Amino acid sequence: MNLHQDNFGTLNQEYDICLLGTESSGKTSLVLYYIHNRYIEEENAPEDLYTKVVRTGHSYNEVTILDLNPRQDNYSSSRKRQLMNNSGMVFAYSITDHHSFHDMEQLYEQVVELRGGDQMPPVVVVGLKSDLEDERNVSYEEGKQFSDQIGALKFLEANSRWGTNVDKVFEPLAEIIRQKKSFGRRLSQVAISPRKSPLASTPEGSPRKAKNHIGRIEEEVVKSEDFHSAEVVPVKHESPSKKDESVMEQVHEDTKNSSRCCVVM
């Protein structure tokens, strides 16, 4: 299921991937091909949020992609929220337009200034319109050098006309986001799990022995998620000695005799 949302809901929403580049880069055709698996002419929507369900093994996960409007001021409050609320970024340029490559470099510097170098999410750099080799103005080496310089997760060239490498642009980020969401769900499950008193109940598989008879050992071994190990504490119940028994008999006899006495006040 592929969904498309208009730009009214994208200001404060958290999403997965932010797609950045100039209008001439071909970035909108890239995301449209990824969503619909076919070439679609670029729409005139200034800003769009797309959702795609990605299958990984036996699990399905939604990936949201925000195609940013390059004409909006990157320092406006709404644009700042959009640049901050994502888990991955794709910086795109056209290999036929050196201006788009230069603009992409400047755009990256602005994002680093906003987020801070140590707060940057994983980044993929892609040179688009690779099918137009005869019109190339940006060499493969230039794009690769920029990608290496910023420590990008991946660099590649792609084209949206035939779908070459389109999926490979988003797959590395989608996998990182899937792992992040899976880890977050596990943390949430642990956080909401009710804590049980270790003395009130025993998890399945934990040995518990109780021997309350005189002269035997009473053991209590409790293991739970909150207690990695438990100490076995032996408690010995000793039988009364013969001397103690004779004392008790004498006390009992004195008590019987006292009942025959008469106390005058």
C-alpha cells in the first residue's frame, strides 16, 4: 500500500527519510518511481510526504519519505522542524547540471549547521539522470569524492526513466530505520511490562523448594528478570533437647500444683 499526503501534515510530523536537492535534480521522479515502481512525470506539488510499505523477510514496515521543496527558506521555523524530524537523508543532484551539484553541497552545509555535525542522520548521496551520459557535466569521481568527504552511508548514480538503482538509493536507509523501530518496540514492551515481586510469584522454570518440617532445610530460590541470581539461605529448625523437655515438664507440673493453692490478699 502506497500513500501520498499533502504538505499540510508535514510540518510537525516525524518521518523516516528526507529527500533534498534542486528542482532540476530529478529527485521527485526518483521518489515517484520508488513508490509506484514505474516512471511518472514530476508533479508540480511543492512538497509531498509519501509512504511505502517495505517487506523484509516475513515482516512489513512503513517508510515515510518527505520530498522537500528546495525553494523554501531552510532557516524558517517550519523548515527547521522538517530537517530535524527525520532518521535519514538523501542528497540528490543531476549529473547533467553542475549547478545542482554545487547547490547540493551548499544545502548539506546548511543542514549540518542546523543539526550539528554530530547529530546528522545516515546520508545517501545520489547522482540522477545517469541515462543521459552524453550530457554529463558532473563526473562520477566528483560525486564519490563529496560522498567520502562527508562520510555518507552510500554513493551511487541512478535514473528514474528506467528505474536503474532507484531501490538501492532507499534500501540502506530503510533497513537502518527498520532496525531502529524494531529496537524501539522492544524497549516499549519492556517498559510497560508489569513488574512482579520476586517473593510473590516464580517465573516458569525457576526452582522453588519449601520444606517446613522440623529438622529439615527451608530453601527459597527466586529468579526473575530483575534478579540475575538469588542466594540460597538455609534455615535449620532444631528439635528441643532432652534437658529442655524436662524443664518443660517441671513447669507444667508446677502449673498444675499452683491451681490447688489459695491466695489470700
